[in-house]
Amino acid sequence: MNNSQKLAEDILKLKKERKAIILAHNYQIPEIQDIADFVGDSLGLSQEASKTDAEVILFCGVHFMAETAAILCPGKTVLMPDINAGCPMANMITLRQLKEKKKQYPQAQVVTYINSKAEIKAESDYCCTSSNAVKVVQAIPESKEIIFIPDKYLGSYVASQTKRNLILWEGYCPTHRRILPEDILKKRALYPKAEVLVHPECIPEVIAMANKVLSTSGICRHVRESESEEFIIGTEIGILHQLKKKNPEKKFYPASELADCPNMKLNNLEKLLWSLEDLVYKVEVPKEIARRAKRSIDRMLEIV
Ligand code: 13P
Ligand code: SF4
């Protein structure tokens, strides 16, 4: 038995003792995806968190995801193996900046991407994820102005799909920003039969070249159902493990090997074991912020 197998065995044993569940995002390292109870996108992970009867949720992703789980499961212990795993996009808007924007557009509804801090969700009307942002915006009457934060690229994609004039914020994901149109051109030349699937956090020029624009779990689902045998994947490269594992007969090519999120890669098996041993690092959201943030998440869940 090698070191990883031994660690995985110890984690699974302790997980039972602690009555814990392991949730992992599609971008986590392969060893973590392989021992998780559920691997998914932001929407799937929050839905899974909200329905679990486990006492402890070991959340392997980034901080805003664990925070969302804490908001949805007030009585449970939510742990992150590495508390420094943040999302730079979520830090691109502050509460003060959002309040100023709201003052500028007092009649506007605020739609907030789930990649945001709890206090920002608390100040919003609706939450959304990459898989339902279009539907959430479509559900808001056309007469209403909409402030869409913090991702300007997801926002401009949603604007193009809904033909709505959204008030955007200057946030973006540095990891998806590294995927360039020339990367897609290069890979298309090498693999002309491959379908190009990209995440809506990509820049508009990349989105315009894609066959499909999908959330991470949307990409996994589409690959399973598609008759194509080859795919160029325009999102964080951690997802390739899940794709290859579930579709061993198909071929996958990352649009860019540079799309590697350093925050998602902070977790490893050693940290998972320590986390379960010492019950660290607890993610807690102050009650009143959680109550108001939950309202915007619930409004999203009602729509989808
Ligand atoms: P998904 O909800 O599509 O998994 O996206 C989360 C994320 O952080 C993408 O960078
Ligand atoms: Fe945040 Fe981008 Fe990393 Fe997703 S890939 S967690 S949006 S930095």
C-alpha cells in the first residue's frame, strides 16, 4: 500500500467516526475527487450540502463554497482542509463598493454570482451559479434594472443570452482569463473533430469560439451524452480527471494547461486527514449575515 492509499484509508475510517461527508469541487486534485462522497459544481455542492444528514461537512473547494454550505446548514460543522483556499474573484468586490453601486442604481435588483463572500450575498436580491445565471436573470421582470456582480465575463455572457442590458462589475477569474482564443485555434487545428466546451468565466472571444458554454458539471453531463469522441476543455484543468475517469473511451484536451487554479490546489490528502482529526478549519457565518445571504440563495433555488 503506497502513502496515498494509506492516507485515503485513514481518511475514510475517520470520516465514519466523525459522521462526516466529503464534498469536492470538480477542480480538486484526483486523489481528493476519488475519495469524495460527491464531486460537483457550485450548485450541485450546495444542494448536496443542504440535504445531507451528516454532522460534519468536509468541504474541498474554495472558501465561498464552504461558506455557502455553512449558510445552508446552520447546525452542522463545516470544515475546510486549508483555510487559505480563497477565490480571487470573490475578493474583487467589497461590501462598501456594492453599497455604493446600489446607491447609484436604487431601483436595480442585484444578482450575485455564488463566487462571492457571504456579506455580499446578504446584500443581494438573488444568487446565481454558472449553471443557472441565465435562468435567474430571465426570471426578473424586463422592467427592472439588474446589477450583476462580480464576474464581468459571466455577466456579459448572460447579457448576450438574455438580450438584457446588465450593469456589470469589473471582476473576473484569473485562471479562466489565461485561456486565450489562440489556444482554442491551436487545439482545433490539432484535433479538428473535437467539440469545444468552455466555462462562462472565459473571456467573450473564447466563448464565441465554443460549441457549448457550460458549468463544470454541465461539461461532465454533456460529455456523457454527446456522440463526439474528442473534446477541447476550456476550464480549470482539474476537471480532466473526472472526465477521463467517467468516460475512459473518450479523449480530452485542455484548451490551456495554464488554467490551473492555485487556490483549488491547496488541498491535499494530508490536510484532509488533519482536518478530520482536529476538526479544523471551521467555517462559520455570523447568524444575521447567514439569514440574509440564505434569502438570496433560496430565491435562486426557487427559480431552478
Ligand atoms: P462551477 O459552478 O461551474 O463549478 O464553477 C465554479 C468555479 O469556481 C469556476 O471557476
Ligand atoms: Fe475562483 Fe477562478 Fe479558482 Fe474558480 S477557478 S475558484 S473562479 S479563481
